[in-house]
Amino acid sequence: MKFENGKLKVRLTLLEQCLGTKPGNDELLRDYIVSKSGDEAKMAEEMKAREDDVNTEDAIEKKMTFFDKEGGHPYIWDYMIKGFLKEAWKTIKGIKGSKCSEFKAYKQKIDNVIFLAEEDRKIFFTDGNGKPVSCSIITEKERPLRAQTMQGERVALARSESVPAGSILTFTFIFIEPELESCVRECLDYGFYKGLGQWRNGGYGRFKWEEVKD
């Protein structure tokens, strides 16, 4: 039986640099993957990808977030896009008259009837010619983190790998319920204001999008 009822291929172009989200500490990474996907198989796959990554000094790793890489090219996993949908949909559903407001169980919809194409399990950053960008474009972004503690306010530096504005992500949504496409389009529009990756509240990872016709 074929469940697929609709497709939407999109191209996201970063308006601001995007910061990596992968924790440097292995235990934190395992907990993060399982909490996001609930899938032990995905955890094993992504931990294997980490083993193939470029080694860095432990002292730096544990204080940074990174991008996954393969063959010298950075990428994000498909679940980051679905995570973005959940965050955007949660906000938009509170706007009267929006398409997202018509569906209450939005998380179940995103988990169970909206998917990314199989070939988009890993989504590589590309340039304007559609070629995967090199890890050489990656820079590091530092930012202060402030927290109130029993000893008063504490400030620490957080550091993340960053890919520059202008980088592109291209992938395809698969819909079992085609009427949800209009909601996904609303969520993608929201990416102009709040996008992908670390420090989204600071404006990083914002993007514009367009539909790609095959």
C-alpha cells in the first residue's frame, strides 16, 4: 500500500549564520538524540557518524557545539527540520486564522504523517551551484551565557561552530495528509524570524525559502 499523497521540495537560504547544535560530550549527545527522536537506532547511527568525524581536543569539545561532517562537508540531520516545524507550529497555532491553528495535535502530525525524503536523512549545506560546501567555511562563534545562582550571577562563554549566511539546504517533504502542506509553508515563512540551530532567539539561523520545481 502506498501512503504518499504529496511532496514539497524546498530550498532554504540562510540569512544569518547558523550555529551547530551537536554537543561535544558523548553522553550529552546520546541523551540529546534520544530525547529528540526517541529512536535508539538513530542514536547508534549518529554516534557512528561521530566516530568518523575529525577528532578535536576533549577540553574544547566539551564546551562547544558542532556540525556533523562527512567527507569534509558539514550537514544537519532530518530531525532538526522536524524539530523546527514543531517549534514554529507551536507559535503559529496561536495566531487566529492561521492554517496551523486548525490542527490541535500538531506534534503527532509532524511525527507520524509528515516526513522528509529518504535521501534527505543527512542534509548537506551547499553553495549557490548546488555543491556541498567545505568544512573550511566553518568558523567559531562565542557568546556569553548568564545564569542566576546561589552565589549570584555567573557568566560563561559558549562556543559553537558556524556556517555563514548564504549557505543553502535543499530537501523534500513527504505528506501522507496533503492538506498539511499549507501548515508547513506557514512554518517555513516563520523561519524568516526564527530559524535553525543554536541561539535562534538571537536571530541566528534565520532563512528565506523557495519551492523547487523538478
